[in-house]
Amino acid sequence: MRFAEGGRRLERLAGGNAGKRSRTPRRWRTIAVGADPWRERTGEDEAWLREPGPSKVREAAQQALLFPATRLLAMPTVVGAEDLIHAPQPAILAPNHESDIDTPLVLLALPYAWRSRTVVGAASDRFYRKRAYALASAFWINTFPFDRGGGQRRGLAAAAAHLREGRNVLLYPQGTRGAGPESYRAGVAELALTADAPIVPVHIEGSALIMPKGRGLNRRARTKITFARPIHPRPGETPQELTGRMQQAIESVT
């Protein structure tokens, strides 16, 4: 007994049993270490929004909200969309560009068999500057980030990957809104030649009155979306020659 009591007395003097585990707390206190690192993620493709579930939600949201609003503002007339049923996919959709409402107009005019397989190249320095912008554009109009750096090479490589995976790609040959007929670039033609994909020229008329560049929503107006017959790259054709044919096809449709 004396030895046992002496041992306990020594334990108390030494500070207790060092091998005894401390009791696990029932609740862990959350420590804030900074802003959510995912919130400001920029320039990354939100590819999960192209999965079957989100795609169905997108189609429902477009039919319920985006397309009715587009019809109300733009009062579109669509020409040539029925011919796309017999056109080959995947393909590059190449419209002229005058307004931010151009993309909803083209998507609205496309048959579902085309729209469900179409992704839209969106300038990463504009639509992917913040993750909120990226999520909104990817959800509503199925965008992917188009990097305009390096002479558009990185953006064209991303577009080519979508074509290889069987998706149609919507790209604006003029590069930006309201740039005029002299601003057609060879990037779309280079993509078509590299991927051996047809180009579907699209002419949009009247959209500049609705949402002019730098002025936002301006007024209602009547618009017209015309799909021309696909043009195919020719053997030995240069990007500049194909760009000239594409521009003529876009500007000559009525």
C-alpha cells in the first residue's frame, strides 16, 4: 500500500500520466483562414455544366426564360434553319457579330438536334474574368473559354478539341461586336482547315438596334437570322481564301 500511495504521489508531482490521451472534443471550432479559393477562380472551363443533368436544366431554363425574352426583344424571323437537318455535324457556326443578343438569337433559331450539341466560344478575358460570370454564361448559353492570347492559337486549340468530341462550335469570325466587314479574321478558317470541319455561315440582321456595343439594352427591334448552306474547305485552300468565301456567304444571304 505504501508503495502504491507513493507512486500516486509521484504521479501528481510529475503532472499526471503522460501516456493518458486527452478527451476528444465533441465539437470542432471552425477557423476562417481566408476567402473561398474557388470563388475567384478565373479562366477555367465549367465542363460539368455540359453533363446530361445540367444540360437538361439549361434547355428548360432557355425555353422558359431566355428564349421568350429574346423573342420579345428581337421579334426574330428565321430562314434556312430547316436545311440544317440534312447538314453534317460537327460544324462551325460562323455569324456576323453586332450585339450581345446575337448568341441567344442563333441558339433560339437552331433546331434542337443542333443546339443540344453546340458550344459557344466566349472571350475568356471578358466572360471568364470572374467565376460568377463564367457560371452564368456557361449555364445559359453553354460557353467555353476562348483565350484570345497568342494570336488566338490557344482558343482555336480548345475549339478543335470540342469538334473532335463531336460538338458544334459557334465562333464569331469578326472577333468582337460591331467591328465591321473589314474585320474578318482567319481564325475560323484555320480551325475549319485543321479540323476538316464545314462552316455554316449565319447572317444576323437588326440586332445592333437592340443592344448596341457599349450601350446595353436600347430598344425592341425586328431581327432576321439566315443560315446559308455549309461551305467545306477545299484541298490546298489557304485560310485567307476560305475566309473570303465565308465572308461572302455571310454578307450575301438575304
